[in-house]
Amino acid sequence: RMKLFSAFVALCAASSGVTGFAGVGGPATRAFSQASRSALFSSTATDMKSSLATAANEARGLAMDSIAAAASGHMGLPLGAAEVGAVLYGDQMQYNPADPTWINRDRFILSAGHGSMFAYSWLNLAGFDLPMDEVKNFRQHHSMTPGHPEFPNSEHNTPGIECTTGPLGQGVANAAGFAASEKMAAARFNTADHKIFDHHVFALCGDGCLQEGVSHEAACFAAHEKLDNLIILYDSNDVTLDKMADYTQSEDVGARYEAIGWDVLTIDGHDIDAVTKAVADAKASKNGKPTLIICRTVIGKGIPEIEGTNAAHGEAGVKYVDGSKSGIGLPDEKWFVSQGTRDFFKDVQAKNKATYDEWQGTYKAWKAANPDLATQLENGVAKNFPSADEMFKKIPDLKAGTEATRVSGANIINNIAEMIPTYISGSADLHGSCRNYINDGGNFGAGGADKTYAGRNLYYGIREHAMGSIMNGFGYHGIFTPSGSTFLVFADYLRATIRVAALAELPVSYVFTHDSIGVGEDGPTHQPVETVSGLRVIPNLDVIRPADAEETVGAYVASVDRKDGPTALIFSRQNLDQNNGVDYMVRREGTMKGAYVLKKESAALDTIVIASGSEVQHAMKAFADSPSVRVVSMPCMERFDRQSADYKESVLPASCTNRIAMEAGVSAPWYKYVGLEGKVVGVDKFGMSAPGDIVMKEYGMTAENIKSVVGK
């Protein structure tokens, strides 16, 4: 059999009159007639289709065997969408398994992350460094094949996995973030002479993803911003977990997507020619519309006892695996992959390597011609930013007067953006209130008004959930460092995406303002008494609630200095007193450490008062003349907990058990620091509608009240 890549090269050479690929002989023997070219093309196309069909069935077999071995997993999608995987990995996607982080590779996101054996099967077949032993080790302890795909992090490193998925719908929204990031990268770094970004973003989803509201929010954003580099393949099999899909949905999904501005194609998802044409057409389209390809499939295809039913969603087909293989042309051998399929993918790798090598040459020429742009790009990818000390030196002593920390942040975010060109901002329709706009950064979007794809400020609309997922998409894409804002009380709208960012160790940050009952007149619907504490319980999320402008500097610097997880910045709406009696660098560096002594006792230590954010000013006022009382500002519990035992002892000595904490939020987290013998002045009920200072007074958030509680 002629290898496919060689056949294509020969065909192209003959068609263009190139003779360097011919065998020995004269011009007559080197020339291809039209009939010969047609015959070769037909033969090659037939070989390609046959190879893809074979690979699809062998990928089904890998999924069957791994799920059966684990007695756990979701068989429906890997079997039902196998032809989609064959076309993507075997023909239509641009990637190099030898360099899985190549910045111009096409991205594939398995939004329906429960079907993870789809991804693992195709990554193995496509030549990524995912050994068959790891495919066999599906869902086992410390394997490279966890139950749902996980972005490479400190716990897992599975080459070719582009993002952590499983919570349905988020992958579709992540894909919109990837696509927006690619558009931004192309606008920022491509030049007239060199194009280094031109890849596509693919996502595979199911009915569950499209039922979740986050996917619709993101789809609206993608259509409005004309992300025509985004291609969603919808595994439409009429099945959800509990019931057939028509039990819970009756909408025309295609019509909905057309209405919001997408191109929609409906195909037989098992027809390799149809899948190939649909994907190729979507890639070629430059009409400003993302594409939804509705792939009509049979869930669990290949196991007759369950295919087409909701039983196929999970592992119900395990007991039928051995008896089903012969029906799809597979031997009894477990985890069987034919030599023909291995050879086919070697040809695919050779074709992709040629594309990759050509791009490397383009990149080298681009870098030589654009050294400053190259430095920006490479620093952005490596997160090679100025050190915290360097950033502090470039931000002078603010000497701020009484002001809200959101107002302080309005200036500081611009300091950060100036030092880090790949830092970007965004908001869920609240730039003006949250004060996180990058001046002179431009606005991101498809044009019209003042938008370009090079803009550093994203307008997400009133779509917090999508904002969080799109920010994660930017984070996964790896070039830009995203931040985004909304009111703190709405953080729960994107909580699921914050959790995934923490799990995936993404360096994204959230600007949450209007942080307490100090919001005042808007009342309890907008006064987040429980939200800060709710965020603190998410592992690997830093939650920083600064007390003044200098702590806000420390908070912003901490957020971009951190490379292994997200940060939530919690800012006040109301004005706060500044602690200018304490050196500004002490406050900045103390914030980086999570907690520090803001007022040291001048006599024998008797009492420690711990506070965060807007309550620090009350503690400082109440105990300014109390020689035996130490005041500790604790803007970030998580950063403090990571300090050395010696440092923690220097701030909160174990010998002093008389401790009181104060925060305008629920009290529970503070008992970790005050102990059972300590007290917490907090807010353990919802707020009320009244001017903010009155609400604060009613709930005991005053210097007078903390003074009376301490009694010193």
C-alpha cells in the first residue's frame, strides 16, 4: 500500500509539474496524465476513508476495553463520536504530538468531559506521549488518564489535553475563550510579512453541554465578536443520562444558534465524508460566524444491546464488550491497534510535521524582524514577568487619602498593565463600577465603534458564568493573563469556573467589588455577607481583601506574581481610612505574606486583634492607645497559611490566646486563627437596606464596638 502522505506529495508534485519526486525515466514516464491524477486522487481518498474508518473502530475498541477494565466510565460518547475523532486527529487538525505545546496548534476541547476515553484513545493513536499502559490504567491512582480530562498541572500531565472539563457546558465556553485569545494573538503579533497565528479551536459537546446556560452565554459572546475560528461539534444522539433527550428538551438547537449568529451544519456523524466536508468548510469560512456542526450519531455505537439508549451513557455496556467486538471488525485481543492504523498515523504525523517545520521557519523570520514583539510573546507564554520587588519599585508610594479600595485599584491595574503587556482585563458590564479598565488598552471585539481584536479590555455583557469560563479559556491558551470583574455578590454566578481554575492551577484573577454590608442602600440582595468565606473554602484559590491603597498594590502584585492558581481580589465600594502611619512597603510586603503586624504592642502582649479589609481601620482606631494590644491585618488567609512556621509564630505567637477577629462577613473561618477561646465580631445574618454607615453600625462594624468587645 502506498503511504498516504507520500501519495499526496506525489500527487501535488505531479499536478504542479514538479519532477523531483518521480522515479527513474524520461519526461514521458514522469508526467501524470489527467486520468492518472484522477485515479491516484480517487485511490488516495479511498485509502484515507478506509484508514479513518478502521481507526474509528479501533478507537471504539480502546474505549470499550479501558472502561471494562476499570468497571467505570462513560462509554456512550467515545463509541458514538468515533468518526468525528478520526476526521479531526487523522485529517483536519493541525498539531504536532512531539511538541504538544506548540503555540499555533489547533486546539481540541472535549466539553463533554465524561467521555474522556474519547480523548485518551485518540491521543494515543495520534502519537502523543500517552503510552498504551496509561490507556489501560484508565481511572486508576496516579494514572495519566483520570476520569475526566485534566489540564497538565502538579497532579497530572497528559500531553494533548487542552483544558479541564467535566462540568457540562464549560468546555464550550472555554473554547470561546481559546478562540478569542487566538484572535487577540493574531491581532497583536501577526504582521504583514509573517503570520504566526492562524489556528482553529474545536470543541465536542453533547446535549448536556448545550442545556447548561453557560454554553448559551458563551455562544452569544462568540457570535457577537465574530469568532469564526471557533468550531463546535455537537454529538447529537437524542440521549441524556436519565432519559431520552426529548423528555426534557424540545427546542430546535440549530435554529437557536442560527438566530444568535452562527453557521449551522447538520450531518450524519458516522459518515466520514460528511464530517470531513463539514469541518473543512467550517475551517475555510471567514464570514465572521462561528460554526456549529450538528453530528447526528448513535450513542454507544458498536454495542447493539445498548446503542441508541440512555443506558449507553455510562458503563452499562461493559458486560457486552467481548461479544461486540467482532461486529465492528475487531479481534478478541484487548486494546488492539492494527499496524495499518499505526502506519497511517505515522503518515499523519509526517504531514503535520511538515506544516510545523514550515511554521518554525516563519516564526524564526518573524522573531528576527520583530524582536520586541517576540519578547512580549515569549514572556507572556512563560509568564516571565517582573519580580514582585521590581513591580513594587515601579509603583511609587501612593500617599492616598480616604478612598475605596476599588478606586485605589483603578490606578494600580494600569501600573500592572504597563509592566505586563499580555495582562488583560474584562468585566460583566461593570467596568465603570468595578474600576478595572486598562486605560489606552483598547477594547476587544469584532470592530465597529472602538473595538479591535488587539484590545485589552473585554466586554462580556451580563454573563458572569461565561466570563469565568472564557477567562479560563484565555488562561489555558497560555499567552495572555486574564482578569475580570463583577460585584462580589455575583461571584456565585461564576463559582463553578473559579473552582475549575483552581483545580487546573490557572493564573487568572477576579476583581470583586462592593464587598460587604457597606454597600448600603441596595440592600441584602447586593450585600455579600457569606461570599468571601465561601470563596476561601475553594482549595488553591487566594482570596485577598486589602485594607487600604498600599495593601491593594500588594494584592494586585500578588495576583500576577502567582503562577500556580487563581486569585480573587476583594475591594470595597465605600471609602476607607489609610494606614499611612505604617511604611507603605511594610503594608505591600505584608499583604504578599497574607498577614502582618500593622500595630505592634508597646508593652507586654496581652491581646491580638485580627482584621481584614474595611474593618482594619476600626481596629487601628480602637487600639491606637492600647499598649498591650497588637493589631494584625490579614488580607489573605491562604497566603499566610503558606508562610513558614517561624513567620506565622512572629505574627500570631502561640503564647497569646486572647484573640479577637473582626470582619463584615460570616464568622466561621476566623476561628482557625482565634481558637476556641477567642471571639469573632462578624456578620452571621443577611444585611439590610439603609445607608452603608448605618448598616455597618447596626451590625457592630465600628471602632467603638470592637473596643467594647476587647475591653481594653
